[in-house]
Amino acid sequence: MQNPMTLARARHAILLSLACAVGGLVAMPARAAFPDKPIKLVVPFAPGGGTDLVARTMAITMGQELGQPVIIDNKPGAGTIIGTDAVAKSAPDGYTMVMATVAHVVNPSIQPKLPYNHDKAFSPVMLVGISPNVLVVRADSPLKSVKDLIDAARANPGKLSFASQGAGTSAHLAGELFKNLTKTQLTHIPYRGAGPAITDLLGGQVDVMFATAAAVGSFVESGKLRALAVTTATRSAAHSLAKVPTIAESGVPGYVADSWYGLYAPAGTPADAIARLNAAAKKAVQTDAFRKRVESEGLVINGGSPQDFDRYAKGEEARWRKVVKENNITAE
């Protein structure tokens, strides 16, 4: 039989332990539900372009869905690398994302050294959508067709220039692929976003531009720019581009160069935060306001899972790596 004093001491120790445990639980602050502060969405281009438009249109509904504002932070430069690097080095807590484009998967092929580990620095959130690039000229340009551009470029090697929203972007690649397949020499002029590139195109500082449909759709509709062709395999369903031929059917067989937008967070972002961001992004792209704003300019909305986006992006990276190698495309 145990000593009564020993039993009393044991009971006291147990009660003390329980009291400490309960006290610790009471003292431990409860983890706040995500999100409990504003979320930053980095756009690696200057304001005014297609990527900026898509991000700002989505941000409104995403903020409403998440209960916290989604703030756009434009960080242009270095073919999207400056803004992308800022996100790669951000805390993986769900409060920072980047609106990526095809440049995200092309940069590893054309940049000799990136400031981040492309394969390990990001967690996919959602593929927003896919759209054509558009070959455009200003309204008073003497170039009326793709054939006109090819003829002029061959007659004046290196004299004609094409603008893009940055080195390594889908528009840059679209132009380089065009040069290669048509055996022409066009001088690439990269900008820090579609906005300033369009300004110079309208002002006559550059001759033509390969741009996302979202960036130039309104200018085509208003008659300020003339669309010569789209870069997709088939014609666009967008009202403003429905009658615009593809580059392939305009005398450059085999030509295809899509554009896309997708959301990434830093690697290591908690799965529950990724799920919340994905759900909010899906809600945003399904709104009438978003559909009206982007589908009229050629964007085919996706809105799948993070895993869907990851598979798509890896396929794009492999496809463009082959194109870059075969056509000797560089970041210049």
C-alpha cells in the first residue's frame, strides 16, 4: 500500500502540471485567420499594359473575397526579373504574389544567371488565362499587312524596329520568332512595360509592336492602332480581333506565339494560404466585370488549380526552351 503522503504529492504534481498546461494554452495567442492584413500583388511591368490591367481588374474582387485589400505594386525592369526577384525573396506567408507572364518560364533559357532559383523559388497559385499577342502599327503607318512588313524589312535590313514590353516577354519572343521564320532583320526595342511601348509606337519612335491583346485591344477598337495579325494558331474570338488574320495564314506557316498570365507566391507559402488565394482568384475571373474587360480583348479565362498551372507552366518552359535554342534568341 502506497504512503498517503506520496499519493498526495503525486496528485499535487498532476494538478500543477495541468494548471501550467492550461495556463500556457490561455497565454498562447491564437493564430489569426488568413489573411489579416493587405496582400501585395507585384506586377513586373510599368502601369498601363495588359498585365497591369489584368492584375488591377482581378485585385478588386480578390480583395472583396479575402476581406483584405489586394494592393498592386508595379516593379518593372530587366525583363520582369526585378519584380519577380522581389517576390522570390519575400516572406512565404501568402501576403505577396506576382502576376507572371510567359517571361517567367523563358528567362531561365535566355538569362545566363538569375538572382533566384527559378525551379525552387515559387509556388503556383493559378493560371489566369491565355491570349494572343497582336502585331500592331499606328493608324497612319504605310504597313497594311504582314506581307508589307516582310517586304519593307527585306528591303531595309535592320531599319525597321519592333517594340515589346520587355526582353524575354511573350511579345519579344513573338518578334524574334517572326524574324527567324521570315528571314528578316528587325531591331528589337524593349520597354519596361506595354504602356510606354505603346506611347512610343503612337508617337512614331518605333515602327511596329508585338503586344498582348489586353494591352492594345482598346487602341485597336478606337482606331488609334491597326492590327495586322494575331500570333495564335487560330483567329481570336475577341470582337475587336475577329477579322484579324493569323500570322501563319498571312504567309508565315507554322508561326504560333501565345501569351498568358498566372499568379505565383513565394515557395514555402502554407497550403491553406495558397488555397485561399486560389479560391479568391477563381472568384475574380468568373465575375462579369472581369470577363467583360478581358474577353473582349482575346483572353481565354482558365482559373484551374495550382497543380494545373504548374503542369502548364512546365510544359511552356520546355516548349520555349526549344524555340530559344533553335532560333538563338537572347535577352540582348
